[in-house]
Amino acid sequence: MAPLASSLFVFLTALFFLSAASASFHKSHHPRVANHNYRDALTKSLLFFEGQRSGKLPSNQRVKWRGDSGLSDGSDMHVDLVGGYYDAGDNVKFGFPMAFTTTMLSWGVIEFGGLMKGELGYSREAIRWATDYLLKATAHPNTIYVQVGDANKDHSCWERPEDMDTPRSVYKIDANNPGSDVAAETAAALAAASLVFRRTDPSYSKLLRNRAIRVFAFADKYRGAYSNGLKAFVCPFYCSYSGYQDELLWGAAWLLKATKNPTYLNYIQANGQTLGADESDNTFGWDNKHVGARVLLSKAFLVQNMKTLHDYKGHADNYICSLIPGASFSQTQYTPGGLLYKMSDSNMQYVTSTSFLLVTYAKYLTSARKVVTCGGTTITPKRLRSIAKRQVDYLLGDNPLKMSYMVGYGERYPQRIHHRGASLPSKAAHPAKIQCSAGFGFMQSESPNPNVLVGAVVGGPNLHDQFPDQRSDYEQSEPSTYMNAPLVGTLAYLAHSFGQL
């Protein structure tokens, strides 16, 4: 080969390999292709909370078919309890699940708020709608107003919140009738939210933090389950089945995070075992917070190097091992289509809460360059994220029915959710009052709901991946705030990791 031809050959060969390497680099550094529009789902998951608002709606309210409601709440007891959220498809304000909803929305912003872009403001608004109410409910020392509305009488009517004429009875806990569970969860909510507003509204953040300190002291000093004294009013709706020990540990964990006061670290070290730190109750939701506390406290060890909390890494690992299909410690049931299945009633709450814990714990493990060991199996943070993604993808439509269990997301979603406001014509469409029992005609109808409660996540399919989409089936068709709240942070993480945010 002539020297010139040889040089040209070498040059062209080098160019070929350079362009191939460049193509390979760009291919591997482009965002992965997602099955779902997680950003759209995130937007909708937050919009849902506006549909659940009680009280005087603000001028920037986006869910237009809702109106003002519950404007005299608390007047029975001469207190102002206007505001807050209806927990699900009824018109009662239950303080226990509302506080848990607030804690989980706040935790999502604490971990993933930096990824939320334009949705961060809506996340803060959703949290503040709850915390403004919780501040009212805890305004008097050693007293918390924990419920507005007689649930039994409310459930005997099917009416719009704007029309409701059922008793707005007020129920409270105090030193004589304690409720350490709802009090400590309220303290957790206030403490977690104080971190959300620390930079954007320091004075509000300080108010939340100081109230959390006071409320936790009350929860710890006057011990007892709130459903002992209020059984006739809170059961079977939000009975404290798991006791109050989990909330005391969870509340202390959040106060340690919010205040950095060693008093709470000492409290956790002294009381962790008696409060059930290492129990194997691996269900995380509005009633049982043990797993959440373990994961949260593992961060203090993994990321902040609090050596005295090293046991919580082990406790959190045990929980993770209980979820891994095929692992020697696995205790978790999945449907044939791959959905985590805990119980027939509102199962999707466990799907959303578990998915959040998986992506959050994966974040802590990655930061500390650690893994989980289940027997002889090593579980990486990447594996935890893939399990969480699989659960969220199922919820959004990757399932045997090709049904999205988030209302308004995707082409096929539930049309007849168990929700009074969504199932009855709006005030704009039907200005006349719809009386208590007259609403049942709409409830029993086979017609789709006239109002689309965008972003609402429903209870979901049964153990066999079946979903009848019937309004009367509250176990599968009712949405709730605590179903949506943990999903917000997970969707922010997924949207960001797939280049959608």
C-alpha cells in the first residue's frame, strides 16, 4: 500500500472507531425510555388533594366542580376547625389519617422536592392545607381535636360536601382521654412539615416545629390509644389496631430530624425496644409506622453517621428482605400480575407506601455505598428501585386489565369511584340541594361519575388482578389521601430519573 493510501486508511479507521465510541457514549447517556409519563402522573397526584379540600376554597383552586364546605366546623365546641381534608369518599375529617397523609407528603418533599420543579409549589400547598388545620386542632395545650363529623350518620347519607347537613360533631383527646397514637402522628406531621418550610417560610416552620415539640410531649406523657375513649366514633373506620408505640417511635424520629435535639436521640435509644423497633410487623400505613421509623432512623446512621442508631439499618434490612420475591425471609404476597398484595380493603395504600420506602431507602444506601443482604442474596439499591418502579407501573396501567388505577391518567381508568362529590352533579350543574337519601340514586347508578376526580388513586384490584369498577365497592373503588400521599415523592423520583423533569 502506498504511504498516502496507508495514512488515509489509518485516518479513516480511527474516525470509524471514534464515531462508534461517540455513538455508544450518547446511547448510554440518553435518559432511559419510560413506559409512563411520570411527570403527568405527578401533576395529577397533587391535583387530587384540591378535590379533597374542606373549608373556604382559595381563588387559585384548580378543581372547579368543588365548592366551599364545612364552614362552621368546630362551632359545636367553640373552636375554629374549618379547613383540612376529607380523607376519602365521605365528608368526615379524620385527624389520624390526615396527619399521616401530611407526614408522607412532607417526607416526599424532603427527599425528592429538589427534583419536583414546577410541582414543588403545589406540594407545599397540599401540605400547608393540612398543617394550617392541624395547628387549629392543636391550639389548646394537652388537647387535640381529632375528628369533625359523625361518621355513622355521614355514611347513612350520600351527599355533596357543599350540601351536607349531617352533624358536624367534634371529638377530642386530652389528659383524661389520651390518644398517644393520633397525638404522636400529629407531632410527626408538624415536625416533618417544619422541614419543608424551613427555607421558604422560616417563621411558619418555627411555629410548626414548636407545636410538634409540645404535641409530642403530650402524646408521651398521657399514654393510651385514642380508640379506647372514642371507640364509638372512630371505629371501625380508623381504629388504632397496632397500638400507639409505633407512633411514639415515629414521632420521636421526626422530632430528632426536625430539631437535632439530642433529647430525642436519647429517647429513641432508651425506648426503641419497648416501642417495637425490631418487631416484624412489615405493613406500613396510616395505622402502623414501625417500618417507616426504621427506614427514617437508618438514614441517621447511614448518611449522618449516628453510630448509636446502627441497629436500625438491620431493622430496615429485615423489612426489605420480607418484600423480595424468592428471598429466604420473604413474607409478601403478589398477585399473578405482580402487584404487592396485603389486604382486600384499599390495598393500593400499601403499594404506594412500600414503593416510597423502597426508593427512599435505596437513596440512603447509595449515599452510604451499602447494600442489603438477605441470607445469601445481595440486594442492591438498583434492585429496590426496580421493584418500586414495577409497582408504580402496575398502578399506572401495566397490568392484566391494562387499567390505570389513577383516575384521569391513561386511556382507561375507573369511571365509578366511591366518592360522593365525584358521583353527584356539581353545584354548577345542579344548583338545588340534593338531600341525604336522594343521593343514593346516583350512588347506585351504573353511569360514570359526572365529575372526574383527577389524580385519585383507588383501592385497586383484588388478589386475582380483577377490578369491577363499581361505585358501591368501597374496598376497591374508594380513593384516599393516604393512598396518594406516598406516591408523590416516588413519582417525582421516577419522572426525574427518566428525564421528564
